Amino acid sequence: MTITLYSIITSILLCNVYIIFLAIMRKKNDFLIHFTLIPLSLIVIAGIFRLICSVEFPNSIVIGSYYIFPAVINFLNTRLFIIHNGDIEIHIYNILLVVWIAGILYYIIKYAHQSITLHKYVHSLPITHDERALSCMDEILVKSHKKTKVKIVQADEIKIPMIIGYFNPVICLPVLQFSNDELENIIMHEWTHFLYKNAWIKMFMYLISSIFWWNPFVHLLRRELDIILEIQCDLVIISKMNEELRINYLNCILKVIRSLKKDNMSYKIPMSCSTMVSTNKVKKIEQRFNLILDYKSKSKNRMLPVVLLCTIIALSFLTSYRIIIQPRYNYVIEANYKESFYINPQNSYLTINEDGTYSLYSDGKYRCNIIEINKEPFSTLQIRK
């Protein structure tokens, strides 16, 4: 089990496939109603794990690329200039690596700065004097059998209900006139975010998207995960509600959305918090409303198809580690005749000769002598004594 350039590229490509499938299935209400959110959650886990665990197992099935992959590898190995009296060569991949690291630092610093600024601001606010909100929070804590200290604050600058904090949560409420039922729905929504550790999940996902900031599919995964967390929160809350209570819950969400539109507020949601409304996309809000109205409580009749689908996803995840994408090269080894053979780290290796050249062996056979091994495909081959 090893980590190579090819295993990393294969992991990124397969993770992108999971993300595309996730984005397609998340939009289908019938799928969510019939299979619940469990399969989508499993796809998210499989995609992230496939991305960060880029290992290659022995006897993997090699998918060869004769044109695209070799061209990309050759491009990355293109020498740009030489420094330090010719001792150090700078290639394109060196420049891209520096840009990659710089991007990681930028996104992590940006997240940390925003989190610290929001944390300081929220904790500078006094506890709300709204006895209804405080009483409602006490009742929710009793029903949840939790002794967590929850601070509730209100301010004119807060335009949307949200919760921040990983250990000591703070629920932030806008200065709007909410009824008792609306306050209960809002506080329960934010409390559910905390119970399901959504702040931790979002922080981990932002770390992943910071590392792979150049991959647009990873940012798509982060947005899809935000929507899934919102839907999960809604379904947990409305699972024990009748139709009338569900409509009241939707009216509460609508009231928040209308207040934002009335103030011409844009949806600049802080990355380190969970909110009641996380998007202004009409289709996404519409899907959320339809699911709340149409979703049914869990039924034993649905468990079998859910288990079967999750099994298929798990098997596809395990099978993906049997696949590795590598460049293929064809070479002429004799002047009198031509023979094509594959070169990759699994079937080829080099031995060093007394004159400083290298002998290439492929599939157990001597092929030819090599002088320059700093370029693909020879740079990835093992040198045996």
C-alpha cells in the first residue's frame, strides 16, 4: 500500500464522480423521500475519505492513458529555468506547488480571521432580555436532557437566526417580532444544528475545501453539504409535527426570508456558523419547503431499499481502491523491429550500471539502457541494486 502521484490523481477524479452523483441525487425530492438522507450522507463520507486517503494497493487494475495523462505529466515536468549555478532546476510543477500552498494558507487564514471576528462580536453582546426566548431555551434543554449552557443574544446587526460555538453555543436572533411558536421553531432549529455537531462538520469540510481550493467540485461538495445539513435539521424538527405545525414552521422561515428581502440584505453567511436560511436560490428553498410538507416519518418498509443502496455505495467505494489511472508509453527497443510494452511502477524497474546508465526491465525482461531518468515514465520507477 503506497501513495503515489497517480494514486492522488485517481482519488481526486473518483471523488469528483461521487460529488457529481451527490449533486444530481440531492435535487430529486422523490429520492430523498423514499431513501432518506442516509445514502447521501454515505456518499459525502465516501467522497471525502476517497479524497484524503489516496493510497494504491498492490495488483490494482490499471487504466492506461496514452495521450492525455502523458501530455499532462510532460507539461508538469517542463523545465522553466535553472538557478544556483545550474544545480537547481525549476519546473512547472514546482511553481504550481507553491501556488497550491499559498492558496491553502490564504483560505485557512481567511476562515480563522472571520471566525475570531464573529466570536468576539457575538460574545460582546449582552444576553437577551426576552423572557420568552430564555424560557423556551430552558424547556428545550429539559426535553433534550442536556445541561449545556446556551447564550441567546439579539442585535440590530444580526439579520438572520444563527448559532455559533463548538462547546458553548450562542444563539443569535435578529430584532424581529416573533410569536411564541416562531421563537420555539427558530431556537429548536439552531439547537438541532448544535446537537448534530454541524459546526464541527462545517469546519472539517472547510478545511478540506481549503486544501483542495483549486478543485471546483470540492467547493460544490461544501455547498451541497450545507444544504443537506439544513434539510436534515428540518426533517428532525418536523418529524413529530402535524400538517398545521409544519405550515407554521414554514411561515417562520418565510418571515426570515422576507425580512432579508425587505432590507435588501444579501446572503453573506459566516462560514463558521449554522443558520436558519443558508441560501437565496429559489429552487433550493422550494425543495426545502416541498420536503417539509411531503416528508413522511420513517417506516420499516423503506429500510430494505435504503440498506441495499447503502451496500451498493459501500461496495463501489471499496472497489474504487482496485482502480489506478496511469500513463501508458510505447517504446521501440531495437532498430531492426518494433515492440510495444507498458511501463509503470508495478511491472517495471531500473538497475544502475557501472558507467552511470540504467537498465530498464519490464515484465521481467531486459528492454534497453536509459541515460536520463528524471522524466516520466522513468522518474517513478524503483531503482534496484
